[in-house]
Amino acid sequence: MHNAFLGVKPVTIEWRENTSENSRLTFTPYSPLFDDIYFNSKDGLAESEYVFLKGNNLAQRFANLKNSKKDSFVIFETGFGTGLNFLLSCELWQKSTNTNNKSLHYYSVEQFPLKIADLKKAYQNLNLETELTETLLKHYPPALPGIYTIQIKSTIHLHLILLPIDKALKEVAVQEDFKVDAWFLDGFAPSKNPDMWHKGLLHFMALHAENNDTSRTTVATFTAASAIRKGLQHYGFEVTKQKGFAQKREMITAQFIEKKLSTPKPTLASSYLQSKKKSARVAIIGAGLAGCSTAYWLHKQNIDVEIFEQRSWLADAASKMPALLATPNLSLDHNAFSQLTFQGFYTLAQYLTEQPRMAEYTQCLQLTSDKYSQYQLDQYAQQYRERINNQQSNHFQWHQTQLNEQIISGLALPAFQLNGQTFCQSLVSNINEKNIHYNTSISSLEELSDFNHIILATGHNSLLNNLGIEHLPTIMPLRGQLTTVNNQVNIEAPINYNGQLFKTKQQLVLGATFHNSVDENIWPQDQEANLQLANTNFDLNINPNRHTQDYVGIRASSYDRFPFTGILSTQNRQTLWTNYGFGTRGLCLSLLCGQIIANSISHQTLPLTKNLLARLSPLRVNR
């Protein structure tokens, strides 16, 4: 448990009243952990603007973008804190008339994220309650380790890296030619928070610095500490002392001149970091959750994409169940699989925030079961409750609900219940219908020779390998059967026990079973098992004569629960990808995994750590 949650945890701060007559702020946020304040108690806005925006000459550089070949501007910050530097950068970006059709990418590392309540108070105190702060608060991630990409505006992207600085710099999956335009070195004074000024930071800065005649990487920081100055100089930066803000005597700025560094050794995650191509044409085989999610991200990034589906409609295989449920995986140390599922769940939540009517429920009730004891659920509640920043404060609280005449108690977990086919239709709604080919089986990769990327989102059909692909990762088929009956039960939210119990429209849904089989026919014994499990656990006395319909889906599960998402091979200028093996986590993970592939193809930063990317790579099978 020493490294639980990778050292990331929500911070507790104090609000200290300002008694100075010259102060424009009523309160100042103070960190007992670092014995330091988050911003100047007299005028935090002016301090941030002076040190970081003017220190990096951002106003002029934003103006110069109009005549630049650059399509984006990159800021990298150490210490997100209240997000003040980010918000002021966004305001300046929006005021500039020369940033049209350009993008601002803002990276920020934070190990101890503030709670939403403290962020709200900070913005009230600073008189910063704007559309920008509203959007940030709406999408603010949980205090869990990971890389969270938030689209604040169409041209403004926040990449919030919740990790200790040393892990963040090793784990952020940026492209090899990734360059930073401006650095904000923040995060409390070096004497208060020495870990933030990790020696690997300067190496990372030099490795991703620009040093051509038209653009040089710049640095600004409030400190003038000798160790920081000398460190920057050692790594090829020309350092200048400047007048500090207000009563502070000095601060420093710098620009990169030159430093030759060796390229990091390749890893499994390196396969996602593609060399930049002028154009891409992508074929996706399969129109289930994985295929539609990948198509959604590719189309959003203006990449030409076509879908080939052997069945007659979207999500007509395992995704066609009457309702799908997404929940993140819980673990006491927040292990790699939990990290993946929570980030997948966050990505799904981001999408559903813009589609509020699609999700029928936003939580489920987890009862004690063969998998979860009362003690385990209590421990999960204690570990996760304070880390989940959302408006539903009852998540990870014990909750009682009435089920007919019974009162049952369970742990309220974040969850989404929705219809898979409706979800897939939404994902591809902006793609030209001519680019979605139904009743189309691909028997040879030669049929797709016009495409330079082929993505296999084939689910359990990957077992057939009818394309004759070498080294294709194999999956285990998991046959699941759901049983629906006319709704005879009043149920507030989906219930997880040794099975699942939830409702949709006028139906009660029971199941699902698990069998190692690809038989898509209805099994009477599975219907009986579903009814018996619900009746035994809840004494519901469901009348089997009111049975309406059963549904069968074949899930594709990998040997280690992690899906196979990534590059399998590249030959003849054609890259072959896999995106299958989700098991029971298809809804939870499909959007995230689709974004990973789309970002890799479009040469963008990956929304996942290198460690987790390596766990997804289909190449891991042969290692």
C-alpha cells in the first residue's frame, strides 16, 4: 500500500483571512502540507500575469501565430494548483485575434489536486467566475492518477497530469518531435517543495525544447534560486534575472539555446508514438462499441474513416443487449486495471455530459457478494470517497433502497446504464452514411489496399482470423445471456450482486451468465439460472410465464483482462491495429481505447500513461 494511488491524493488547504488594507482578496489559500500560499495574498491575478504570461511574452507570441506555420502553441506547467495560470492563459488566448484555426495545448502536472469546493471558493475570491471556470469545474477529474484531457473550448485543450513530477515526466506519452513553447515553473518554492524541482525536469525540458530562428522555448518562474539558475544553464538555457513581482526582489526567465541529448530507449509504449504523416485513410472492421468509438475520434480529428460491418446494423453482436452498464474496477491500491477503468469511465462521462439524456442511470448499488465482502466494500468506500470530485456526493456512500417489500443496503458506485445501439448511433451520427458499409465481410486485407491504416474491432470474431493475420492475439469467448421480464419490481438503480438486476423502459433485466462458448442461440437453462438467481437473492417470486425475451452476446476477453489496443504490424506502408478483448468492460473502455488509436494516428499526445499503454499493446503477447 506504500505506493497506493501512485502518491496522488486530494489536498486539504486552509483559507486565511487577509487583514492587509492593500489586499484585493478576502482570503488566501494556504497549504499546510508545504507551508506556503497558492498565490500572492494582495493580488494573485496580477502576480500570475506578471511572472508567467509576461515572463514568457505570451501576448506578442500569440499575436505572431497569424504568420506562423505552427498549428498549435504548447505551454507546460509544473503545479496546477488552483488553475489560475491556466485560466489567465486561456483568457489571453481568446483575446488574441490571431489564434483562429490554431490550438492551445496546456499541460500541467499536479500530485495534490484541490477539491472542487476549494476551486469554487478560489474563483469566487478572485472574481474569476466565468464560462472558462464553469467548464473546468464541470469536467474536473477525480483525484486519481492519470492523464486527463479536457477540451475547454474548440481550440483550447487542457492536459492535466495527476502524478508526482518524476512519474509524470516518465509516463506522459508525447510524440518524439513534441516541443514546448513556454514553461511555467510553479509549484511552491524549491525550499518548500523540493520534489517538484526534480532533476529529471530539466532534462525533459531540454529534450522537448525548440531552438530554431523563428521559435525558441522560453521559461518563466517566480524563484531566483541559484540551483535553478545553474540547472537551467547546464541544460542549454540562457537565463536572465528579472525584477520580481511587487516586493519580491528577483525572478528568472530563460530561453533555450542548445543542448544535445540522447533519445530515450524504445519501449512497448513507443509503438503508439507515430512518425507524422501528411494524411491518413482508415478502415475499421467492425461496428460495435470499439469500432464506432474509434470512428468517432477519427472523424472528430478530421481523419478519413470508413467502417465495414458484416451484420446489418450497428452494435448487432455483443453490444446489442437491451442495456449496457459501465462501472470502474475497484482495488485497494488502485492497481493498473483500476487506473485503466477509471480513466475509461472518465472519458465516457465526458462524452455523456454532452449527451445528458442518453444515460438512464448514473450510479449502481453494489451489494456484498462472492466477489465483495462487507469489509472490502467498506475499505473501497474509505479509499475512493474523498477522491471522487463530482456533483453526486452519494457515490461511495452506503445507501438503502426498497425492492418490493425488502430494504436492501449497498455501496453506491459511479455507473452509467444505456442502450448500446443508441450509443453507437450517436457516435457515428456525423459520419457520412456512404462510409458505413453494412452486410460487408472482408476476406482479405488486399480488399483494403487503398487504406493506410486498418483497425480490427472484430470482438470475438477475431478468433476466426479469416484474414490470415500472423501473430494475431487470441481471445477467450465469454457467452453471456440476459433475461428480460415485464417489470414487476420497483428499482431505483441497477444492482450488482452475484449477478445484475436493472430495468429499462418497462422491462426488468436479469443476468448475465458466463460460459466459454460462441453459441448465439438461446439456452433455456441460462434463462432458468437468471430467474432463479434473482428470486433466491431477493425473494422476488418473478413469474417465468411473464418472460418476454432473452438476449445473447459473445464477449471477447483477453488473458489478462486488458484489451488488445494498438499497432500489431506495419508493412507495405499499411499499419494494422487491433482494438478488441474488452470482456465485460466494453462500454467502460471503448471510448478511451478509440481515442488512443485516433491520437496515435493523428500524431497527438496519448490520453494514457506509458505504463498503461504497454499493458494494452497487442505486442505484449510475444514478449
